[in-house]
Amino acid sequence: MSVLKFNEENFEEEVLKSEKPVIVDFYADWCGPCKMMSPIIDKIADELGDSVKVGKVNTDENLDLAQSLNIMSIPTIMIYKNGSIAKTFVGVTDKTEILDAIK
């Protein structure tokens, strides 16, 4: 499963109304630690397949969305279940931690 692109237009439909758990990676292209997280997010998407949605939000392109969710640092990984934030990780996070949180 490929990593989806979430933005201000599709966030509510793709994330908040999703029947599946959703992993959202808030990032920016210039952010070094975000670049370190990118292959981890890709591996998680591959491993979990269709059981979970995995996507990214570019905070520079979706500033209002990032501000409305109080994203203060990037990368921030949020796990949504039933439209609510179930877990938040800030900074580079181990793949195992994210996978454990999604279960």
C-alpha cells in the first residue's frame, strides 16, 4: 500500500471519517528528521497493507490544518482511531513504537 497525501481538502474525509485506523505523518520537505522518518513510514505502509491508512501532511502546504491540530514540531506522527487522536509521537520515532501503538 502506498503512502497517501492528506491535505486540508481531504483530511476530514480520509482521516476523521475513516473506518480504519490512520497514521498521519506531519512533515516538511526542508526538515532533516522528517527525511529520516520517510522510509520508516513507507515500510509501515507496506507492512500494514490495507488494514490501516498511512499518509502524510506537508505542514508548509497545509499550515491552517497543522495549526488547528497544534503541530508545534515536526516530524509529528498522529495515530487516529474512529476519528480521534489515539497516540502522538513527536520527533524521529522507532518503527516498532508506531506499530505497537496501532495494534
